[in-house]
Amino acid sequence: MPKSKSSFKRDLSRGAKVEDFVLQKIKNKYPEARRINGYCKEYDIWIPEINQGIEVKYDPKSNETGNIVIEIEMGGKPSALSTTKASQWIFYDGKSLVSIEPRVIKECIYRHQLRLVTFTGPGDEKSKRVYLVPKETLFQYGKYINV
């Protein structure tokens, strides 16, 4: 069942709040860091001091499923992990913040021989191809950030 437009807007708003939460953590070390307003498929937060972008992924459902969704294609076009220019992806499940380099995420997927899954998510108009990565496995590859 597709999400209503108000549900989609609520999810966008929640995502922006999580990005702001992560941004405040980053600003402790890099005060010039800023969230990118509007759509930017390469990253969500820019850190001018080190010339790097950060992608923020909020996946509270992983607490129920045990899996983190790692998208690589949307509507038949490369997306997310396939197109990122971020130096780090920061995952937040509502409890933990974990930072992982995209190349390390790819290494985890390869090492554990994970299979691609195709589905159309709630609120999506097109299908996407994703890896369902066991959260416990993926988070072993990252660095925990104090919440």
C-alpha cells in the first residue's frame, strides 16, 4: 500500500531532523559543516574544513527486521551506494550512530555474498534494487559515534 503524500512529507521531515541531529555531532569537530538544502544525491552534509560530504541514512525499521537497506538502483538507474560521492555514510537506527566508508560497505556486501533484492518501497513510485545487509554484520565494519 503506497504512502499518502502527507506520510511522505512526514518521512522527509523526520529525515531532515535526523540530518540536523547528525550535523550537530559533526559540528563539534567541524564548526563550518552544513546540511545541504534541497535534493543532492551525492551527500546530505558538507564539511568544508576537510572538503568531504556525509550521507545520512535513517533506518529505524532495522530494529524490527535486523537488516539495513542499502540501495544501489532506483527506477533502473544507479543511485545511492552506486552514485554516492560521500566520504562516509552515517547510519542511525534511533539508538546508535555508526559511520562507515562507502568502499567498506561494498566490501561488506561482497565479503558476505549478499544478494540483490528488488521491491517498491512505501512512498516510492519506482522499484529499487537493494542489498538487505544484516545490521549486526554491517555495523561491525563501522565506528560508533556517541549519541
